[in-house]
Amino acid sequence: MTIYDIAKKAGVSASTVSRVINNKPGVREETKKRIQQLLIKYNYSPNEAARGLVTQASKIIGILVDDIRTIHHTDGAYIIERELVKLGYCCIIFNTGTDEASKAKYINILKRRRVEGAVLIGSSFQVKAVEQAIKKYLNDTPVVMANGYLDLPNVYGILADEQNGVANCVKLLYDKGHRRPAFVIDLHTPSNLAKKAGYEQAVQSLGLGDILVYETNRTLQGGYNVTKKIMQEHPEVDGIIYAVDLLAAAGTRALLDMGISIPKQVAVIGIDNSIYAEICNPKLTSLDNKLLNLSMTAAHTLISALAGGQPNKKILIFSSIEERETT
Amino acid sequence: MTIYDIAKKAGVSASTVSRVINNKPGVREETKKRIQQLLIKYNYSPNEAARGLVTQASKIIGILVDDIRTIHHTDGAYIIERELVKLGYCCIIFNTGTDEASKAKYINILKRRRVEGAVLIGSSFQVKAVEQAIKKYLNDTPVVMANGYLDLPNVYGILADEQNGVANCVKLLYDKGHRRPAFVIDLHTPSNLAKKAGYEQAVQSLGLGDILVYETNRTLQGGYNVTKKIMQEHPEVDGIIYAVDLLAAAGTRALLDMGISIPKQVAVIGIDNSIYAEICNPKLTSLDNKLLNLSMTAAHTLISALAGGQPNKKILIFSSIEERETT
DNA sequence: TTGTAGGCGTTATCAG
DNA sequence: CTGATAACGCCTACAA
């Protein structure tokens, strides 16, 4: 069912039908009514692709998520979707994985779909390959990075101050008498590296001795095992900060299973302040990097840029520590 | 940059460029090379909307999610996306909320985008308004329902046998000596109502006395409060089944805070076998409704239908109980 | 091997 | 107030 079909049935031209559909003035009330009825009768729905072709506006936003295992990435995508749909946009969402080359590929796909804007969720987009792909394909399209930044004229970054945040976590432990903190990292994303840097910085400035950084993979088993390893190799450790709540949750359980009391003997801090932190027993103290705020800000930054505004190129969102039962 | 621009630079016609882009035969190797270089030099990317107009194929799949708070819905959407992107589709994702009317609206949006297929995630799509909207707008497009079904020729349903599953949970409690089970429900979705029916059926067939169904909202606080209420009003209760893991996790904590031992005094069972169940301490026994399997099956059903196959109209996925520490 | 012409479904710009 | 007509970017016969 096209506007031509409707036009024929109504005995008018396609342009008149188009006017009615788009609520343009200059159509006699009577013909308008007639056409509207036919539109309804035949369940006419405009073809947005054809429409976009002539208006040069796809009304599509591209969202790229680097790691769907990270609950606040997926949640963030939905938050952004919800804001943009209000303005009549539709969102195509891809999960790119952490591989650099494939990210560039997806940016090309966004170009082919002629997206009017893009949001890249996750700090791992902050790499050369993505920068080049944006320059190549999306250089005329506003791109908002949720927890990342690239120095390009059309790129806007919303960043969590994770380095300071983690440094503050170390200080919190210190203030509570925990002087031997360890740090657990999984992926080497810019975000995680910033957290690690915050840990190292605070440990050094407070003179807490050696840096104790342990690596694991982002699974409950990984968090569990690495925690046991830490305590075996360094029984003097009295506080552990984990790069994400998920690992902290597993670590908490490992400590408990080892008969270690929390937070008395060992304090635990997670990062993200996700639902995991609240479900955990004892409830996790967690660095709140303001996911919701960050995603909302990303959405509004994009909306502003889309409207021709001049949003801030770089916005820093301050984190805070949500204290619960593990510190 | 259009094929015309490239054609001009190459000194050929647009059709020749088109042939090269689409790898069609009948282009002299030399001109082909020349054109390919120009394509790369100018970062040409075909406009998929224009392409779709002429090929009558949007290569777009629509995914509708009813409730993004449900972690296995959002995860499911990503699983499905990942499968379809392999075949060159791109997915537009909307979260519709649980409101019936707005769901119909989104189905219309899918039509306007001329999606080639759709996946509806969540049992709450199993309603009249959606059925009518599909008939009206998507009657020629394969629609797969993840955990739902509607009796229309183009609709395929993948369903979890939650009623039996919950009945089996009651039996499990029974076998372990827990004879006064209660059930906690939040949303009145078809899925949750099936779970409730399973509970009631088993309680009756085992002759376990009165039906004890409590309602709450899907928050940790809700799960916590309702659990205390249950134990106050019915201290004889010795087992609680919660409609979702999230509530069970909160309930577990409430029981512990009341000094009730788990599972000795009161056993707990959640539903979804989500990560929440594993993070919880004690780890939750949970009804595994095979989310991953269900989403995968949905994806493959759609792919089969898209390819012109005749997938099963209705597939039942059998659940199982993952026993952990709360039973 | 290559080019021309027509059309996909719309909107926009003119005339009338 | 209404109707031709020409785009938008691409593909595909058909013709050369």
C-alpha cells in the first residue's frame, strides 16, 4: 500500500495524499477527511526508508556496545534508546565485542544506514581503529562516547572520574584502618586501567607499600579463585578493590568460605554500584560511577548536538562511594 | 558520495559502478580495479535505505522488549542480535514497557521501517492489542515470540514450561520435607500467572493445604518486605518460591535478618537461574527456564522463517531445577 | 563489456 | 486547493 494506491482510491494525486499524511496545509477539509479514512481503512504506513531518502534524514541512531556482559552497558543502551525514541528516532544496536577491527566494521555499518548520530558505550572504543573509522565514515555525524573520548571535532565524551574514584576507595580503606589494599583487574580497557592507576596513585601517596594488582577474567569463578590466591600469597592483605561488582561479589564469597570476616579482617569494595552490590550478602560497598547519570547525559548530549546545539565536548561525571556492609 | 559521483570520477556509468559494488560479473578486470580503488579512496558506503527501496528488502529486524528490568529479556535481545547480524541483518530495538496500547504503536513503527522479521521478548506481548496490531501491520512478516504465543499464521512461539517447572519446585520442596510452601508474584504477566498456576496445581495435588500467594513489586525492597510479611502472618511457612530470582535474593536476606536458617527452617527457590542466583549468598536454588536456549531458539526460528523454511509454530523448552544452597 | 531508462515510495517545488 | 514533475540513491532489465 503506497500513497499512489491511496491516491487512486481517493481520486486525487499522490501529492495530496502526502500533504494529508504530513499534516501540511492547503487541502480542502472534505478531501482531507476522505483521504484519512482511506489511510485508516487500508492500514497505510509510510515507508520510512523512502521518506528518509528524499528528506535526507534517516531518523536512525546507532548504538554500539562493546561488552554485553557488563550490565551497565546494556542498561545504558536501553536508557539511551528510551530518550531518543521520544524524539522519533529509532535505534539500531550492535554489540561489537572488544575486538578493535570489528568495531571499525560496525562504524561502517552505521554509515551505510546513514545514522544521524551514534553512541559508543564502553571505554574500549577509545582506540586508534575507532578514531580512524569515525574520521572515515562518521566525520559529519555527532558521536557520543559513554565513558570514553577521542579528540575529533564531532565526538563528545562523557567520562566517569574512575581514577579519582578508586583513589578515594583506597583512602576510605585507609581511614578505616585497612593499610594493605589489593586491586583486582580483569579486562585491560582504558576504564579499568584508569581504576588501576587510581589504586596505584593512592597506595603510593599514602605510602602503603607494594602495589598488589591481580588479574583474572570476568566470571564469578575468576573472582573467587583470584581472591583465594591473593589471601594465600599475601595473608597480610586487609582490603580488596575489584574492577567490577561481579568480581567483588564472588570475592566476598571466597573470603567467607576461607573463614575470613568481612569487613573486620578484610574489607571489600566493588565498582559500578550495580544491582549485584545490593544482592550480595553482605551487601557490597561500591564505587558509584553514576551509570544512569552517564547514560542520560550521553543521550542528552546527543540530542543537543542533533538539534544543532553546542554541547560540551567533554563532561566529567563525579563518582561517589556507596558504603554498605563490606567496609 | 553516491555511485554517480564515483562513476563520474571513473569515467563510466553508474550501472558499472553498481556492478562492481555488488560483485556482479561482466565488468572488465581493468575497469573493475579502477573503480574499486576509487571506492576505497572516497570511502564510499552504499546507502542501505536506497538499496532496500529497490530490492524491497530492508535487512532490518525489529526487536521489542517488554520489560528491561528483567535481565534475561535484555540479555536475550543481545543474543538474538548477535545471531542475526551474522546474516547481514541489523536490529532495531525498542523497549515498549508493559502498556498494551504502546506495544501496538511500536509494532506500527516496525512496519514503517519495513522490518523483515520481528522478535517480541516477554510474555506480556501475548495480548489482544498485539495480536490485532500484528494482523494489521505485520501480517506478512515472520514474528517470533520469546516466551509467548499468538495464534496467527505468521507467528512462532518459543515457550518455557514454567507451569510444570514451578510445580516441580513445589515437589522438590515436598521431597525435602517442606510442606508449607508460599509463592510470591510481582507482575501479572502470562508467564508469572503460569508460574502461579503451577504452584497452585502442585499444592493441591500434593494436598499441602491453603494456597499462599503474596504479591509485591519487582524491587529488592519489595522482595524483602513481602518475605517478612509472609513469615509474620504465616510462621508455619517452610518454603518460598519467588517469581524471579531478584525477589528471591532479597527474600533470602530478609529471612537471614529474621534469624531464620536457610534451608533448614525455610527453603528458597527463585526463577530464571540468572546470575543473581549465583551471586546471592547463600546461592539460590533456581528454576532454570533456559533463557539462553530460548533466545537462541527464537533467533534460529526467525532465521529459518526468513529463509523461507517452515519452522515449528510452537516450541516448548523444558525447564530444570538448578539446586544450590537454599534447598 | 558497458550504458540507458525505468522504477522503488516519498517529499518538494512549481504551475495551474 | 490540487496536480505534474523532478529528485533522493540504488538496482536491473534491456539495449547497444
